[in-house]
Amino acid sequence: MERIEVMIGERVSLVVPEREDAKVWYKQMNDIENQVFLNQRGKIFLLEQEYDYYDSLKNQINRRMFGIMVKETGKIIGNLSLFDISEINRNAVLGVLLGDKTEQNKGYGTEALNLILKYGFEVLGLHKIKLEVLATNSRAKKVYEKVGFKEVGIFKEDIFDYEKYIDKIIMEIMRKDYFLN
């Protein structure tokens, strides 16, 4: 079946999620490393829960979720979500999971982030997009900075990672800064 591509890049597209994507989410959400970065440590996710989550997306008017699809293969390698979208304040929170480790470090995440920023600022007309990233996730922080996010604060010792507390970094990109890039 052909995917509905909402935002099309050179090597990746942001696609409308399909029910079968829940199988990809199931695998990625049960990966221990992904769980730490998503603050879901120690949880066991059932496939049925991921199907239920997919089914709930149609009722979430303040969330836009997309699969990240590699155009060459059609493979879904993760997802991006703008959530807590405020039409009044024109801002949203960005959630990112590039959970397929075989597809990391290939530039797909950077391209997908640029596409979701384009969607947020040019399609939705947002004023600001914000996110949180663990201080230990330096690779993600570097990519966020590369596409224009700036660090604006820190939640000290916010996440417990098995043996120690980790700071959470707050980042944002403003509409005016997006259009300067």
C-alpha cells in the first residue's frame, strides 16, 4: 500500500501513521535505551497497547504525529509528533523517536526534523516549538542545535536512570529564528 506523504524531503518523508506502524512502535518502545530517553524506563509495552495508541490518534486534535519513512526503502524508522498544540499561543511540543538503530547516524533524523519544523511553522503557523532532551543524550542535543533549537533552561536531576539522576534540557526554536535559517 502506498503511504500518504505529508512532508517530502530528499531522502525521508513524514507520512500519516497507519495501524501496522504499531508493530514498529512496539519494537522501538520495548528497547531499553529508547525507554530511558523517553522516560519510560522499565515499562513493558504490549502490541495491543500500541494498536490502542494508534486508534486514539484520531481523537487527539492537539497532536500531529508522523512516521519517518526512508523514501528509498519505504521503511518506517521512527516518528515525530507535535503535541500540546495551542492554537491560542501558537506553540507546540516536539516529540522525537528515531528508534531504529540501524538507521541512525545517516542524517535521516536531521532531515526529518527540518520537515517537521517546516510543517509546524509554515503549515500550522506556529510561533514556537519546544522540546525536552536528557543531558546525557548529547547526540540528539547536537542535532536539535543543528536545526536551530536553543537551550533555554534545565530541569536539574529530573530523570532517574537506573543508578543516577539526569538533568533534562529545555530547548526551543522561535518562528523568527526558523525563517532566518
